[in-house]
Amino acid sequence: MTHRLSITGTTRFWGCIAHPSDHVRAPQLFNADFLEAGEDKVMIPIDIAPENLANAIEGLRRIENFVGAAVTIPHKMPLAALCDRLGPGGQATGAVNAVYFNEARELIGDNFDGEGFVAGLIGENPCGYAKPQDHFTDKKILIVGAGGAARAIAVSVARQNPASVDIANRTFSRADDAVKTVTELVSGAQSNAYHSDDIAWSGYDMVINATSLGLYPEDSLPVDLDRLTAECLVCDIIMRPKDTQLLMAAKQAGFKVHYGHHMLDYQMSLIGQFIKAYD
């Protein structure tokens, strides 16, 4: 017998807040869990343009059966500023990827991207290390992008004893601010900021695309594959499409790759526990 989600008059709903929302995977993952557990809940994509975010959140605050949401590009940092309270990950990065309304309808937010990325890389072990932790230990790592996900990943990766975690961005000041976050929160962390035009690509053991480049086929590649060393691991945090232009090009060139959907897969239980703290 096939079971289906059933929407009733008592259904409580969660959202996945994004813009655009066509690439999000959280609803299908959470809804499968709700169905298996027999819970009267559903998650839907909520597409909010950046200029409408504050008004939309105030509207959701007033919907009594709206519990909370997963949050993704481009709202992680702006939504953190709208929260009434932030958990430790949100405080550390100034970004959220999960929010919920408590009984007083205060908006509580936190960030699990960094933990999800690290757990996903260790769990999937794309380089086949005997000790998967060696993906990080003493490695030189570059993160391209300086938004909410990039900052969360940088902080979590910096805690894994790499040689360095550098951050590059088209707006240098944002990369510099992200580096300051890393060095303030992780004692002894080595981190440098670069403009995207000034990256010494050949010096890295791992490169992580934390920009939105790759959501669409016409996007330019955020990484100069021709200048990487052959042993460099190429990672993307974009979840859909699974095979971004970057990862397809990297595989064709012979690089080992790590997929974006693992970051969500490995943090889903953390996000669920966080939102269920109220629900």
C-alpha cells in the first residue's frame, strides 16, 4: 500500500525559504520523514524575493500553524538579522539555515551548514582515506564565496586542524570580514582573504564552491580547474542540480569531487531536532 502525505485541518507546516526555490531539496527529504513517522506535517518551498523578506517573515509569524523553516540562498544572512534570538552557529556566522517560531512567536535561528559539510565529507570519504579526517588535517583549503554558508563552513573546517582555510570573494571586504569571523572564533586558525581575481589556485588541497554559480547551465565556473593540482578535491555546496557545471567539468578533468547535497543530507537530523524543540 502506498502512503501519501495528507493535508488536514490540523496540519502544521514548515517551509523552505529560498529565491529561487526550484533547486531546494529539503521539502522532499523532510516530507519523507514526516510520512514515515505518520506525523501531520508538511514542508513546502517558499519563494521570497530579497526585498520582500522582512514583510514575508512578519506574515509567517502570524500564521499559527506555521512552525519554522529551512533557509537557503540568498536569505541566510538577512534572515539572521530578523531573528529575535540566535543559537551558537547563528551567532558565530551571522547567518541561519534553520528558523522556528516559539510559543511567544519569537523567531529563533541557527546554522548547521558547517557541521553538515564536515560530516558529509567525512561520511562520504571521496578521496578514500583510511582516516577520512585526513580530508582536513594539515590541508590547505580554499572557500570561494563569503556568504552565510561559506562562513559556517569556514568556521567548522577551521576546527578540523587544517593548515589553512582561505576565503575568496568578488567583493574583497566580504572575504576579509569572513576571515575575521574565523580567526575570532577558532583559536589559532590560519585564514587569509583574497579577491577572486587574485587566487593562487595551485596551492590548495581542497577547493569549495560556496557561491550560487552553478544553479544554471549558463553560469560561469567559479573555479579555475586548469590551475589546480591534480590531487585537489573539488567540492560544491549547490544541491540541485546534483551535477553542476563545475563538478561535471572537474570529473571530466580527472579530479575527485564532493557533491553539494551531502551537506544537507548530513545536517537534516540536526535541523529537524532544532525545529522540533518547539514543535
